[in-house]
Amino acid sequence: MPPSLTQNDSRELGDTKYQLAARKAWKTIRSNRAKLLAEGSAQLDEFAVRENAGKEVLNSSRLIADFDKTPSDIACGRFVELRWGFGCPLDCNYCYLRGTRKGDMRPRFIDFKYISKALDESFRTRTISSIYNTGELSDSLMNPALMEQIVDKFEEQDRHRVFLLSKFGPKNVEFLIKKPRRQVICAWSINAIEVAKRWEKAAAHPERRIEAARLVYQAGYDTRVRIDPMFPIDDWKIHYEDILYRIFDAFEPRRVILGTPRGLWKTIEYAKRAGLDMSWSEFFAPEETGWGKKLPESTRLEVYQYVMDKLQGIGYPTERVTLCKETMSLWEKLGRRVRKFNCNCYGPEAKTI
């Protein structure tokens, strides 16, 4: 013992070293745990897979789960999330994913061995034929090699189907064209060209998205379209009539899903922090719904009614048109039937349209 230290001094110094080491170890444990337990399913990222390999943390309840967070005033029900990846390279200005990871949009992926194991368990235990949505926490086609493995996994059974939602173009659907599959639903988010130029700059041009959708449609896939979010920019009627005609000139979607902008506070806050063009948020009404800020109800009614009238005018069945994350009151004002506690866009079961 150094002569300058008494026994008490040494004990106190030793305690301090142990305390520091213990604090450091606990901080590391807590940090790792936070990555799994923090708000939002997007916390299951590459770090979690790498650091927890073999520890059974990535079970089916984390990778596959019913989405049931819909507020009571919104006419949306449960659907099944397949959490295969998080983030998106397309980085649209208004994207709600910005709020799920505190502004971090970098793509992250779960190792397929964990996905495969979770799907095996889910296929055994989920008795109702279901649609597994891969496009809620990421773009479904941002990693075609991994998605190819996932869709092939669904071909091992015939009860459940997998739903792909994307803004990518033809190059990312080559694996789907090369080998058509029975259990896959394909959908594209396609906006008016002028809107895409302003706030979807990294995504494929709307015409390229239509081309990708046409290719999978011709390959025999159940192919759907989301025109969402629709913005009431200058001459919006001309712009949205134009994109409708472009879509239906290429193919007829099995279902058309309409939507208008949603402004969750996290989305707006992290978009501002990223220094993005925030002009998309200038259309919101002062009041909020259970799903954040929206356009004034009168504007939403006008937009939806206009597009539905156009669809009806070209002979498209109105029962195949639906609204995403809208209020119960607006559905009622449009005279639309709401299926409570079910997803009105994708259907409660895999066998519905």
C-alpha cells in the first residue's frame, strides 16, 4: 500500500473504482436494453441482432405483431406487421418513419434467420388467414435480396399472404417477375407528378412506379395502388386526374387506397430538424385528430369525393376504393361503410379484396 494512503483511504478509493466499473457495466446493459425496449418497434435494428445473437430476444412477438394502436376516432383496425426492416432510403419530406427513429431514416434489416424462425412460429399459431404487412416501417422493396427470401418463405404455406408496399421502380421487382408467387400482394404508393417533384425527390418517378406495378400485374400478382398523401396544391384536380389516367392506362388495380397528409408531431419536429422543405405542412388545419394534424375536413371531403367520382366515371367499382387513417365522421359523411376493428385498406383476412 502506498505510504501516502491510509487503510480507510484505500478502501474508499477501491469502492470508487468498483462503483465506477459497476456504473459503466450497468450503463452498457441499460443502453443495450433500451435499444430493444424503447418506444417504437423500429428499435429492433442491426445492433440488436448482432449484440443479442442466440439470446432469443428476436422472437415472433417482436418481429410479427398485430398493430393495434389506432385511436378511437380513426376508422382503422388491426393488421399484422412483419418487422423485417426499418427506415427508408427514399427520405420523403413528410414521411412518418422520421418520427419512429428520432429522425434517423437509415435502412436497417433483421437477419433472415430470425425472420424465418418468427414466420415458422406465426404460421403454426395464427389460425386466421392474414395479410402480413412489410411496408409499414420501411419500403418493402428497399432490399430486394432479403425480400426475395421472405416472399419465398410465404410460398411454403397457403393460409397467409405477404403485402409489399413500395415507391421503387422496375429494377427492384426483377425477382418478382422472374418467379411469380401465389402468396404475394404488391402495392405502390403513387402520387401526382408535381407532388412527387416537390416532396418525394429520392423516390422513383411516378411513371416508373406505374411501370413497376404494371410489370407485376402482368406477371399475375394481386396489384394495388395507394394515392396517398394527396395534397391540395394549385391545380390539384388536374394533377390527380392526370395520375389516375396514367395508372389506369397501364393496368387496373385490384384496390385503390386514398389518403391525405397526416402530421404527427414527431414527423413534423424531426423533418424541421433535418432542414427539409416544410411547405407540405402548410396545408394542415389548426385542430388535430387522433392521428395528428390533417387537412380541414371540408378539403379532405372535396379531395376524396373528386377522386372517387373520377374513378366511378371510368367504371371502377366504388367498393374497391378505401381511405387510409381517416376519421369515422368523414367516412360517414362520404356515405362509406366502415368495418370497425378491421383494416379497411388491406382487409381483415388474406382472402378478402
